[in-house]
Amino acid sequence: MIVTYSRNVFLPLTRNCRNKCWYCGFKSEKISIMQKEEVEKIFLMAKNAKEALFTFGEKPDVYPEIRKILRLWGYKNFLDYVVEMNKLAISHGLLPHTNAGVLSKEELEKLKNFNASLGLMLEQAVELECHSESPGKKPEKRIRTIKNAGKLQIPFTTGLLLGIGEKEYDRAYSLEVIAEIQKNFGHIQEVIIQNFKPKKGTRMENWKEPSFEEILRTVELARKILPKDVAIQIPPNLIENIYPFLKLGANDLGGISEITPDYINPELPWPSLSDLRKRIGGFTLRERLPVYPKFVKLKLFGSAVSGLIEVYSDEDGYARFGSF
Ligand code: SF4
């Protein structure tokens, strides 16, 4: 059995965000956007990486100071800047995967050509108190974004965040919502099962984390509910003992970076590949691109990344270099 991972670099373009999720340790009120030079510096260090993971706060343009910076730099809005950074990544031989939060169909279309795939965590398909100050976390808005990506046939990553106030049956319902979308559009490549980790200084710093058994049960449930062509990803920096999850059907370990931290959980460093190989028992570790093999073969990725994908992919659609 094959377990995949992607070699990436993580670009937190801004920590300014219109939402206020009670568990978030990433958002900052200090106005700041990563400058082109900072972004490029990371690309230049990204020797083995093939993926540029763009993750940032949702709709930072709500801040007038952000709009002012963008105007000074010659951009109409934040998404135009993101597209420019996507293009810069491609020019450095990296395949962009962007998580921009809730987007309209037009905004998705804007990103589509310059990305190998896009992502948006559903988190949970039910309203939760921790999202009461986060307009972008309304389940219907997130579901609409995922469906619109389906209409545009954009390979897509989504996932569940566990332990943020949902009940066990909410998890099952959220997985059923994703399964239904997949049956209608077929564009979902992976579903991340991510466990909540409390962050100091947040409203949920004293919340209990979901137990190992709960995460295990959710992966088991996900494998039963989701169609077989959807991979299940577990984060190997948040879960130490990954082997039982692989036995239950998890088959992806997400992005691993040699040079950038997990900015969402900076206290938990990425494991090395040699460490991962030890932790997966008899499974075979194989590098994939930010677009999954099935979609590589179907050529469902942004037109601007097709040249790179041709160079980086093998005949099965996995990464050509770095297979084990
Ligand atoms: S949307 Fe993301 S960055 Fe924004 S507050 Fe919520 S968790 Fe933090």
C-alpha cells in the first residue's frame, strides 16, 4: 500500500483575517503582507520542494491599511497579489496550491490557471460557537466554494477540524456532505482529518484536545463514508503514532517542508522523511505533487503549471523524482 506526501514550502502571505475563530493562533492584528522579496527568498531556498503552499487569512482586504499597501504596490485587491505570487512560484519551478478561504466562482476562476490545485477546509458542516465571530466559517459559504470549485473542475483539498465543539454525529454529517459533493463533481482529491491543538492566548487555550481514539474513529468513519478515490490525509506533525491510521485507510501525510515551519501549529515541527519511513511500518512512502495522480492523468490543473507538471510527474502521475 502506498502512502503519499508532498515536498512543499509554506507561504503565510498575511496573518490579517476578517474572521475571529476562537482557537486560532495564526491570525494577527498587526498589519502585514509578505513582500515579494521575502516570498522569493523562500523560493530560492526551496531546493527539493515542488509545491508552494499559500495559506493566509481570509479576505484581508477588509482592513483599510491592507488596501493602502496593495494600492502602493500597484494591486487592485489581495487576490491579484496572490496571483502574482503564484506566477512567481511557477517561475521558480514550484507548483502553487492556494488556500484563500471562502471565494466566489469568479475568484476561483482567477486562481485556477495558476494553481495545481486549491484548498478550503470545510472544518465542520454545522454552525459552532467558536465560529460565531467568523463570517467566513458559515458552513453554507464553505460548501458553496467547494461546489463552485467542482463546477470549474479544480482539483480540490478539503478537510475536517476535530474537537472544536462538534459532536461525533456532526463529524459523520460533515463527511457525508463532502461525499455528496464528490459524487456530484468528482473534483475532491483529499480530505484532511486534522485534530485541534489548543493555542496559548486564545479563547480555547484550555479546551481538551480530541483523544487518539476519537481521531482514529473519525478516520475509520471517513474511509467508510468517502468515495474510494478520495485520499484521507493525517498530519504527521500533529499525530505521533500514525501507523494505526494507515491501517484504517488514511493514505496521505500532506505537505512536509524542510525549510518552513507549520505556521498554523509552529510548536510542532515537520518530521524528516527518514523519520516518516520508520513510522509507516510496511507501507510504501511515495512523493506526489500538490495535484493527485488521478488529476495529473486527466490534465485537470491550471494551464500555467502544465509545463512543470509534465517535467515533475511520472507515468503514474506521482512525482518523478524522490520516489522511494
Ligand atoms: S479563518 Fe483561519 S486565520 Fe482566520 S481566524 Fe479563522 S483560523 Fe484564524
